[in-house]
Amino acid sequence: MKMKAVVTGAGGFLGSHLADLLVEKGLDVYAVINEDTKNLGHLGERIKIIRCDIADKDAVENLISGVKPDYVFHMAAQSFVIPSWQDPERTFKTNILGTLYLLDAVKKENINPVIAVACSSAEYGMNFPDEIPIKETKIFRPSSPYAVSKVATDMISELYAKTHKMKIIRIRFFNISGPRKTMDACSDFAKGVAEAERGKPFMTVGNLDGIRDITDARDAVRAVWLLTEKGVYGDVYNVCSGQGYKVRDLLDKLLAMSTKKITVKEKDPEKLRPIDDPLFIGDNSKIRKLGWEPKIKIEQTLRDTLEYWRENL
């Protein structure tokens, strides 16, 4: 029989790319969604769609008892910084309670699947120069409600791994981008270029002064799968490129991919964060020792993201 994998947040950006990979690996994929399925339409009947609000305890328990998975990939989250300032309560309910309900449901069912939990580099927060590149041992200085919620997600997962001997692996994703992504610099810039090509008079952007570590989603999900095979249960791993990209340079690369001259208006107030971490580069040496390395170059990520928006506006 096929191994069964539950993917929470499967309708989202990273979750949908993970579903692609798991289908390719031959697993029986249960794609858990709370909203639309547009990112999963191409998989058709190769996956089983389950609608479940991760913040609904009873629904989560029914999900786990009904599937009894061999793998759980917990990707569901309110995963954006700016909305977390606008509605911190929803962010905490989804990210913290959702994780607690999921782990409790697994424990209650008395099964012991491998559980990969999506954590975040946002937990690290503000950095001093001598802390770059950021290792897994760096102290947390979360700078948004979203980051605080991910610290809690991370710590709950560590606690359950140690206390209940659960096979949990925590994954701190840095900036992950690519086709299907929304609300990050690469995606917003690519969407803006595509809109300008269709006649929008100008595009607006936020702060262009930061430096970000960016990994393609297709590389990131390979890392997730590798960690389920070779990661140490209870441990935590950065998934990042280990390279810093100037946000302004990312915009310039995308503008150069268009044949149209595009007017850009900087520092749109709606796209500025209350606190913005200026320098974010991760250390990926720990996962590299397991045999992973990023393969997709940033130019390819940007090109594919631009093509995605050209096709999906």
C-alpha cells in the first residue's frame, strides 16, 4: 500500500509545490485546504482534497483519525507579516492553536507519523552583523505578531518531540519564492511588471533597501523531503540559499525582463512594514551536511514567477 501523507495548507504556495513533489514520489496525498484549490487544479484526481480549518479542533481530530497518515507536512499558517499586524488574533489562532490541535490529534490517535513543521526565519528577527549568516542557534528577536506566532509553533513542536517522543522535524524557512507565491518582494514585483505590460500606468513598491536570502520553492520542498528521510527528530534546520540579494537588484532584474519601460513609485505606505529587518542571510550548512543544496538560480525563479503572473492576472 502507498504511504499516506497529509499536507496542511496544501492550497497555498509552498504546500502546493510540496503536493507536486509527494505525488511525484508516489505517496497517497491528502491535500488539506481551507479556501480555494486553484494551486492544485493541475493535480486533478492524483490527490484527495479535504476541507478543514486548522483552527477547528474537532475538524483536525477527524482529519487525523480518518486518514491515519504516515507523514504529516504542516504547512498551514497565516503566513504574512503585514496582515499579522492588522489581525494578530487570527494569526495566533491559526498558527499557534492550529499547530497544537494537529499535534494533539496525532498523539490522541496513538500513531507516530513523521511530522515536518513549517517554522520561519522571521523568528530570528533583528540581527547584529556578527550574527550573519544566521545559524539555527541564534537568539530569537521576533519583530511582528507573525514572527511571535512562529516562535510558539517552533517551541510547541520541540516540546512535543521531546516530551511525547514524536517524530517531529522543525524547518525554519527563509524567504521562499517562485510561481504561485503572493505578497513577497519577488512576486509583488513580477505581478507589477505583468500589470504594467497590460497597461497599468505605473507600479508601486515598498522598501528596496533590504537584503534577503531567497530560495526557490522547488528547491525548498526537496529540502523538506530530505529532512523527513535524514533529519534528526526533534531538531531544527534552516532552509535557505545562504546568499543575500539586494531587494532593489531583484526589481531591476525583473524590469529588465520586460520589453516595456515601466515607471516605479517607491515606498508605498501600504507596502511598508512597521518594523523591517534590513539584513537577512541564513546559514544552510546543517542541511547541506545531509546532502541538500539549492539548484535553481535566482534569475530562473524570477523569470518563472513573471511568467506565472503573465498567465494568471
